Amino acid sequence: MSLKLFNSMGKNLQEFKPIKEGFVGFYGCGPTVYNYAHIGNLRAYVFLDILDKTLTFLGYKIRHVMNITDIGHLSGDDDSGEDKMLKTAAERHQSVLEVAQFYTDAFFRDIERLNIRRPDVVCKATEHVEEMISLIKKIEANGHTYKAGGNLYFDVSTYADYGKLANLNIEELKAGARVGVDENKKNPSDFVLWFTKSKFENQALTWDSPWGRGYPGWHIECSAMSQKYLGTHFDIHTGGIDHVPVHHTNEIAQSEGAMTAEERAEGPWVNFWLHNEFLVIAKDSKEKSSENSPNEIAAEKMSKSSGNFLTLQSLIDAGYDALDYRYFLLGTHYRSPSYFSFNALDGAAAARKSLVNRAAKIIQESGGKAADENALQSAAKKHLEEFRAALENDLSTPQALAALQVALKDSNVSASEAHALIQKMDAVLGLKIEDSAKKIAQDAQAQNSHQGDSEAAEIDALLAKRAEAKKSRDFATADKIREELSSRGITIVDTPQGTIWKRKE
């Protein structure tokens, strides 16, 4: 079997073949750092991490690139609304860059707690404006732009394949356009490549450009930075399903609109587009409740604008481990909506605990030594093949989790083999199963040691009491203490140097 991925460009399951044999370059849309990432946002990065680790598991060398948006993202993807960074900077009485750094750091703390591998390249928009200007020049030279109201727009009517990712019909969009949204646009789907006349006074960050001093539109940053680090053509681009109709559609138009005839002949800008579905939050999930039920689930995604969002820290403050949330997400395929409630999270936490406890027993039985993968017997090999098949089936984490759980219950798999399967499978699942299992063993050992120390002190106290009884010729009390210790498996021996004790063999 080979890796098959659901390509949003074509909307079907396709066999994955990289542009360069043995190597995969992929780009994932990163956060706009104006607020904390909510747990719905974090679903995209767990999905990205599964893709990253699956490709590694399958033997590919990879280059994973992710942007940090610290300029130019308006609250509306269609160049409408407020500037997200400016709004937060004003509220916090800080500079835009201070806000960006604060929330970037917070984002990567969440990433680390979820055991998500940091991308190979993390690129900030503010550090790549030169690349954006260079790309816009190419788009302009190919005849896809016009100036209006001081801003430079991409003219979607000049790009024949506009909307191919989302199956958009430009004529229908024109017919349904709202009047007055942006009087400078020739077409309702046109979008800004470079702002010189901002709707906001005193724009914080601006740069000189051929079109005047200003700042780039949001969409151009991903095109410019992905091409810098992955080239004109690369394998995979990911993001949330909400990026399809505007952001990713515009990325394709401007990226391919900048290509030369020779570059276009080599193929599309991106071969595979992968999109994760929304996290849907239950109506009462802002407060932990035992009354959540499927009937109470709100049919809306988690979002900052509606106020119905939870951060990873809020889950941790409620007593959960960050990996409980990761386990919860793995229980749903990335292309299906994930319905969040605290009841569901409780179930995931209990399932993860059960998995770790089982792993702890296996690792103890294996003596901490995992079998070599080449030495696995047929039963263990079969489970590893099923795990691989699950991943190759469009990254099916529910099936992959099931494969691990079944393997750990199989009596035909030795402890050392099961230990090896834990290591191999969790390298993708990212649940830190072995680390958690070893911690359980260490905690138990520490507890036993503590109990042993307490018991030793108690025995020593009883022997001291017995010595005092013998000294005062209270032999009945001395014999009673000896009998009590004997019943507890303790043998005492009186020697010229004093009384010693040991456990019975």
C-alpha cells in the first residue's frame, strides 16, 4: 500500500507522489499572533504534526515551513474589518511587535505542551517584506494588477483558473456581490496586494515600495515565504477548511499569476492541498459541566470573534494534561468536525490513562528493553502493518490509535515486542506513552521507597520498645512485639551487638 491523501484540489483521495523522490516539502498556514491560540486553532497544528511525523515514519526526508503573521491580517479575509494586530496593540498599550512576540511565545509554549515538533522553518511576515515586494513585481509584470484608491489590487478576471480550489464561479460572485464593500475593486473577489492608503490612521508598520510607502496584504505573505523556502513548486500546503474560499484561493491565483511560461509548464504551484475541519464547541463548554450531551452541541466553530473559545491553558487549569487534548483530537479524523465537550475530554483522559497504565506494565515486563524492529515476529509485524495502513489511509489517526491498543492486548506479542511497538507507533501519535509509563513506574518506586522508609522507622520503634520491656523484665510485652513483627513477615535476631531484623525469605 502507498500513502493516499485527500486532495482538496480535485476533492478526492489521491496517491501521494513527491516532486523529488524521497523528499517532501510542505507549508502550513501559521497563526496570526494577536491573541492566544484557542483549542480549535491548535487542532490544525496537531494535524500538521501528524502529517510531519507520518512522512518521517514512512521514510521521507522533510522540510516543514510555517509562517507567523505579524502584519497585515484584517478581521475579514476579504480585506474588510479591523487590523487584528493594531486592535490588540491599542488594547494592551504596546507596540505591534511587542504584541506579536508575546503571543508568538505563547503559541510555541502550547505547541511544546502538545508535543508538536517545531517546523523546520518558522518565518515571520515582518522579516520577509522584501520577498513579498519582489513577488508582487512579478505579478504586476504579468498583467494581473491595477491601482485604485492608492492600493494595488490583484485582478481575478485576468487569471482564468481563479476559484478552482473552491469551485467558485466568478460570474455568480459578481451577481451576488454586495454594493459598496470596496468601491475601488473592479470585481468583488479582487484583493489587495499592497496597501498605500490604509483605512487606519497611523499604521504602525510600513515599508517603501514601488507603489508607495505602505504594507502588504495578508495573502501575499504565504506565497512569498513558501516560495523562498520551498521553491516555485512544492508538494503540500495545509490549513483550516475556512482558508479554502478566500485565503488559499487567492494564494494560488497570485502564486501562479507570478509564474513564467516555463514555470507554468512544470506544473501547479502546489500538488496537494490538505485541510482540517473545524472544532465545534458545546454550548456550555466554557464551564466544566457533567451535563454536556450531543443535543447541546452548537453548530458553529470555535472562534475568538464569537467569544466561545477555550485555550489550552484553560484545560490545564481545569486539571487536564495537554496530551489528554491531543488524544481527544486523534480520536477524530482530521477531515471530520470534532465535537468538543468536557465529557468527551474526560473520556479521552481516561482512555489515555488506561493506555499508559497498560504500557507501564509492558515496559516493566520487558525489563525496559524493546525488541529490535527486525526481530519482530509475525503477530507484532501484523500490528505494525495495520498501523502503517491506517496512516497511509489519509492519516487516519482513529484507526492508528486502535491498531496500537489492539497490539498491546495481544497475548501473541511479547513484552519486548510490545515495547518496540509503543516506541514505533508513538513516534507518530506523539502521546509520550513511554515517558508517561516510566513516570508511573518511578512514582510507584518512590512511593514504595517512602512506604519502606516509614515501615523501617516503625519497626525500629517497636524494637526499641521491646528492648525497654526486656530491660524492665516485661517479657509478655516483649514477646507480643516479636509475635506482631513475625505476623508481618519480620524476623528478629538478638545478638551481642543488639537486635537486628530482616524480612522472611
